[in-house]
Amino acid sequence: MRIVYINPNATEAMTNGIVETARVALPGADIFGMTNSDGPAAIEGPEDGAAAVPGLLARLGPAQEQGADAIVIACFDDTGLAAAQAQAGCPVLGIGQASYVMARLLGLRFSVVTSLPVSIPVIDENIARSGFDGLCASVRASGLPVLTIDRGAPETVTRIAAEIEAARTEDGAGCVILGCAGMAPLTPALARQTKIPLIDGVAASALLARAAAGFLGGASIR
């Protein structure tokens, strides 16, 4: 099975962290990443998302030419997801979408902890449009820019962990979804500082991509 992660952000280091996380979640699968070098360095709000879509869609063809059984859009906003699903000849998932699906499968009411407040309206809209709003306790911003999160300094982990704990104690969440692709490599450190199940969309999407591709007969499941 071959899964291609397309990072709509033009940040190669983030792509590397995403791929590493997905490989840990799904050992044995052939997972590689593509970076949208034509997009913004970090997607923070709807304008950045719109600017990233053309470059993202342009990478669908090369991904399929390299034998993708499934494609994952590695931005929590699920940037360009509907358009990519309409164009690709294989399953296309978003890491935000995969997170919500996983929470529903686990039967847990969730909160999302994301980067900046400008990202909250996009996430709220995605949750409502996909029918997950009944499971959503809250969407919280850590106040940290995407590229700061991606660097993963200790103080960054501490700040995100504080928001996760607030979602647990103040909002009644049964789990917290990490609402930024740059948080994926931080999951083990965040788990050590918090007392609630965490859902990382990169890991969740790897598992669900395998299921989707296997269901359609795109690859054997081993």
C-alpha cells in the first residue's frame, strides 16, 4: 500500500514530520510526502487556504503517477478536500476529516486545539458541514503560529498542553483533537503532560486511508 501525504503548506520540515508520524502509525506501508512549494509557508485562515489550492491540486496527478493508493491532505483545515476528491482517481482524505471520524468511531465528545484564532471559523464550518457539530465540545486556539508549533520548542508544548487541559476541565471534552499538522510530532510529549486521550489527524488518516483504499480494492491490506 502506498499513501501520499500532500502538505498544502510550503514548508518542507513540516512535511518531513508529517511523514515520519504517519510511518510510525502505519508501519510497513509505503508512505511519502509532497510539499506544495507554490503555496504559503503556513496556512493560517481562509485566504491562505485559497492560495494553496491550485498548487495542491496540481500535485494530485504526480501523486497518482507514483502509484498512490490513497492521498491525504496534510492540513487540518482540509484545504481543497472536496475539489481533490472530485479530481483524484483514488480515495482522498483530510487530516481534519479523519480526526472527526476517529472521534465518532471511539464514541468520544471532542474539543479541537488549533493554532491561531483566525483558524477557528474554518474549522467550525468544516465540523458543521460534515455533521460532527453534535460531538464537538469546543474549538480552542493556542495562540501560536503554525511555524512556531512546527518548531516544537518546550514552551510550545507547554502552551498547547495547557489548552488541552482546559478543554478537559472547562469544556467537558472526552478527547482532544490536535488541530494543526505541525502538532503531529508533538503528540507523545503532549500526552505526557495531559490527562485526556489525544487524536492526531496524521496518525488517524494513515489508518483510515488504509481502510478506504482496501475497501475499494486499491491495494492489499497486510
